[in-house]
Amino acid sequence: MSDRLVQVDHLRQYFPAGGYGRKKRFIQAVDDVSFYIEKGETLGLVGESGCGKTTTGRTLLKLYEPTGGKFTYDGKVVFDIENKVSVDMLPYRKRMQIVFQDPYASLDPRMTVGDIVGEAIDVHKLASSKQERYDIIIEMLRRVGLNSEHANRYPHEFSGGQRQRVGIARALAVSPEFIVCDEPISALDVSIQAQVINMFEDLQAEMGLTYLFIAHDLSVVKHISNRIGVMYLGRLVELADSYELTTRSLHPYTKSLISAIPIADPKVAKASKRIVLEGDVPSPLNPPSGCRFRTRCPYADERCAAEAPEWREVSSGHYVACHHIEKCR
């Protein structure tokens, strides 16, 4: 347990969606999600749009007030909703940071890049003088491939890739231990994506960072992650070592995602079979009973409708929630 930096137990995040009294309705964005991340590790979190990946990351940082569950960071409870435990987040803001998905919306257009990166330094009082503050800002910009000339410019003067680098520099400015990477490359050109991914890996090696890397592109997550968790409609359906998940996946939804990864070899690509799911993703306002994937699963039966599958470890470090693992092998 000493090597676990992040421990999440039964996390829930519901958003009000109208109604009142007994008829009050909620969007079940995240429902009963549990996982851990070890120090220096990258845990990838994948799934289609609306499955709850981003909400999971933001709830851990209390950018959303959690509905339920327990979050333990470096052995200390940050929040435990059931037992009404919640600590002051300011000291943890220095240790936990986030890189947002949209580099165009996440930077204040009225602030210079130097002030954007320096804002957290001011909040946490990390510099004893203006010169030290300036030196930290320039060092952070240098780490992400920018230079001192960029400090006096405004976000609109940069390309999307450069803006995302500014966002990363802002996250690094307080020397965090844990960073939630919320689809940090999805808004970038493909040619820039590889550069940013390599930069994340270099920064992790230099600074000993731990990542929760959220994305919808399994091929990217496979490259950067030590372990990968797959989400569907607010719940984790499978979690395993990166190689294990991509070569010996057990859940039918994971198999479908893996079959959609493009293959560079045309002969292999032609021989591979694409698993196309039928139907649409149900609404998180009214998710299906039992297994949430059953409305699109080829193996679904009455048991899947009657009871939710147990989240269990089927082999060392390989977790899955499915009633019909034997049929999926």
C-alpha cells in the first residue's frame, strides 16, 4: 500500500437534471468506480464520449463536489463522503494538478503566458522575490519547449500545440506529484500529438510524476500507460496491464475498442475482424438495469438484466466486470 499514491473507492458523481422531491432526476456520470495508481505510474482511462472519464478526473481534484465514495492520496483521506470526511484542498492543489482538454478555452486571453504560469506560484507563495518567480516561469517554459520570449505574449499569439504546452507549464509550476491529463492531445494535430506524448514521458522521467491519462484513443493510451482502465456509461468494465489488456482483453466492450485501432500493415488489417457494436449508448439519466453494457452486448441474457456484474480480479492485476467472461475469451 505504501507505493500507492492514489486510491479511489466507490467514487460516485451525480449531477441534478431537473425534477423535485421524489421525482428529482440525476445524471449518473460516475457510478461506483474504484482503482489505484502507484507512484511514478501512468494509468490510462479510455472510453467513448460521455462515459465519465473527465468527470472522474475532475471529481478527484474536487473541481466537482463528489456525490459519494472515498479518495485517499499518499495514505491520507482527502474525502470520504459516507463518513463526512473532507479536508482543505489548498495544500493538495500544489501536489495535484490538471492539464485541460481544450487549450483554447483553458487559458485566460487577458493574461500573458508569464502570468498564466506564474499565477499558481503566487497563490502558493513559492517565490521569495520577483526574480525567483521569473526564473521559475522561464524554467517551466523551457521544460515544455518554449523560451523566455514567449513569456510576454498572449494566448491568441500561439498555435494549439503551443497553447497546450503553456497549459502543461502551468501545471508543472508548483512541482506537483500527480497530474490528471484530461485528453491533452485530442484538440491537437496528429503531427503535434506525438511530440506532446513524448514530452509527457520525458517530464515523468525527469520529475517523477504520476499520471491519470484520460483519452478516447486507445492506441495513444496504450503507448504511454502502464495500466489501462476502460469505462462505459459511468462504470469501469475492465482494468489491466497495458499489454495484457490489448492482447488478452476479456470484456466485449474492450474487445470492440481494440478492434477499432488502425493497423499499419494492410495484410494484417484485412485479416483482422472489426467488432461493430449495435445500438446507441443509453442515457446516463436512465441507465439499463443490471449490466449497463447489456443493451449492446452479443452475450447478454436475463442474468445481465437482473444483476450488475461484480468487479473482480480474474488474474493478477486484471479486473473485469462481466457475467460471461468464459464466452468472451
